[in-house]
Amino acid sequence: YGPSELRDPAAAYAHFRKGAELGSTDALFQQGVALLDGVGVARDETAAAGILCTMTITLGRYHCARMAIAGKARGLDKAAGLALLEALVKEGDRESIRLLAYYNLNGIGIRKNIPEGRRLVELDVAQGDATAMAWKGEMLEKGIGYERSLAEAVRWYERAAEQDQSDALLALGRIYEQGLRGKADPDSALRFYRRALQ
């Protein structure tokens, strides 16, 4: 779809639906996500699950797992959603690794499991994921799953900031603004905050 459809979500949805009818897997996926998010069409999680949970592509399976864990995928329970998500993690899917780490660290849909969350964050960090690097920085700063270390936290925030990861940039701005590493440095803080907004 082109620029005109980007300005008209309903037209984009109509193109996705037509493409799906013609056998396009990508169009079918986009149709499912549009239904899930309610973009260009009324939000319909049941219809979205009906599409996404029949797909074999990674993103379709990822969205299906999320919906099942949230209890929104008819015919799939939370355990099935977690099994699907864990299978995607074994396949190395970054989004699934990050989501399962988040669920473990926060006890969403499953019992809180900090060691498993840390293992998954480390797995994602090893793949070079900036969001995982920022999470590791936050965990080090707060002492969650690691021994508390502001110096190590800053090191991971800086690595994530090299990829312009906004949470890491905001954390560095806060650290410099509050002088957590010595004297407050409002100029450096402002530079990080501005980068986070770009």
C-alpha cells in the first residue's frame, strides 16, 4: 500500500482485506493486526485472533500468544499461549524473548520469576537488543536480579543509548540531572533528554 493509504486507515484496511482474499500472507497479517488495534476498522479481537492464530509466520504466532495469555484468543488458554511464546523464544525471536522476559520480571500472566527474566534479558542482550540493554541497566540500578551497581547500570544505559534507545537516554538524563554519579550536570542531562525526544 502506498502514501494515500497511510493517510486513510480505512482504505488501507480495505486493501489488506482484498490482498488477503487474493492469498497474500502479509496482507492477511496486516488485516489481523488492524482488527486487533482497531485501525481502519472497528476493533474486533475475536476476528483478529481468528486470523492471527491460524498463521504460521512468526509475527502472527507472537500476536496469537499475547492474545491467548491475555485470555482473548478463543480456543486457546493461557497455557497454550505461554507454550507458543516459549516455542518462539527457542526459535530466537527477539520480540518473544523480550515479551517473555517482561512477563517473568513483572509476573504478568505467570508467576513472577526474576531469575528467568534475567536469563531472557541476557539472551536478548547477547543478540544486541538495545531495549534489553536498557532493561539490564534498570535492573542493575535497582538491584533486581543483579547486585545493585550504578556504574554498571550506566555502562548498559550508555550501550543502549548508542542505538538511541529512548528509555536509556531518559535514564542517563535523569542520572546526570540528579547528580547520581557526582556533581549534577544539567547540560549533559539536557543533551540526553533532547536525544530521547528525537
